[in-house]
Amino acid sequence: MLLQEVHHRVKNNLQVISSLIKLQTRYINEERMLEILKETGSRIQSMAIVHTKIYNSKDYEFINFGEYTKNLIENFQGNYSYRLRKVQFIINIDSIKLNIDTAIPCGLILNELLSNAVKYAFSENTEGVIEISLKNTEARKFTLNVKDNGTGTDDTGKITKSDSLGMQLVKLLTKQLNGELNVYSEPGKGVEFKIDFEEAVYKSRK
């Protein structure tokens, strides 16, 4: 019960912070600052969803990542509704449960890759598709794929070498999971992010 209460308090605190950021956006007129606040709120929500799933579960160590992904996308659609009117999400995730020490960084990575696709993949008023898959390749090893059918590029190095906060977070969190990031793209054929990573060793809170 104590561990459940901890997750409940963390969830509530993160949601309060997220609500304050959302409230602040109403008073921001500068477009870039508004975008930064929305991205920050989205990152906080991605962590809050993990604690919500844990709190509502009888299992306080693992979460169903397929269900988590659906919740994350629902949150995304609320934050970026003006950009997602013509974007379809396809989720292809095995029945995978990740421990909380893996789910939080993996969720943050997914949040950043979705944000990247929403902002850069599609031309205005273009119908788009974003595919998300997570496969269990070996014991404690997984592959996360996020692929869009957007404009693509012939210079994937420009993506991986970007100094944007989002890409820096993806690389940092991939390293945290002892993972490897690869990016594939061709002009007119979209961009695919592939991350091979290991499940973190869970540190029991009991």
C-alpha cells in the first residue's frame, strides 16, 4: 500500500505541474516559447502516465507498454490536435510488460520521436501515417521502431547530429538503456527510427 501511495503522489504532483504549464500557455503569444512549453508538458505527461498505470495496476513493478502507448497517443492528440487532424497512428506492439525503470525512459524516447514526426514529417494538409512497434527480440532485449510516411530526407546524419533538446534526450536515454539508435530515410519515403535496447535491471522499492 505504501508503494501504491508513492506512485499516487508522484502521479498527482506531475499532473499539477503539467496543468500549471498548460495554464501558462494561455498567456504566451510568442510561437517558439509556446512550442517549448507544450513539449515540456508532453514530457511530464509521458512520465505521469507511467505512474498512473502503475497506480491503477495490481502489479507495482511492470506496465503493459501497448496500453501505455495508446494512452500516450491520446495525450498527444489532445496537445497537438491542430497538427494531427489527418495523421493516423498504427500501433503494433507485442504483449510486452516493461519494468518501471525501463518504461519511463522508453516512454520519453517514444514521446520525443512522436513529437519529431508530428513537427517535421508531413507537409501542411497532408494525410500521414505514423507506425509504432515494439518487439521482444531476445531475453530482456527489445526493438522500438517509429516510422512515418512523410517527406523523408537523404541526409539522416542531419537528424542524428541535431543539437535539438529532443534528439539529445533520445540519444541520452538510449544510452541509459544500453541501446543503439539507427535512422533510415529516403526522400519521399519518410523516416524510420530504430532503437535496440536492453531492459533495465529493476531496483525493487519494497
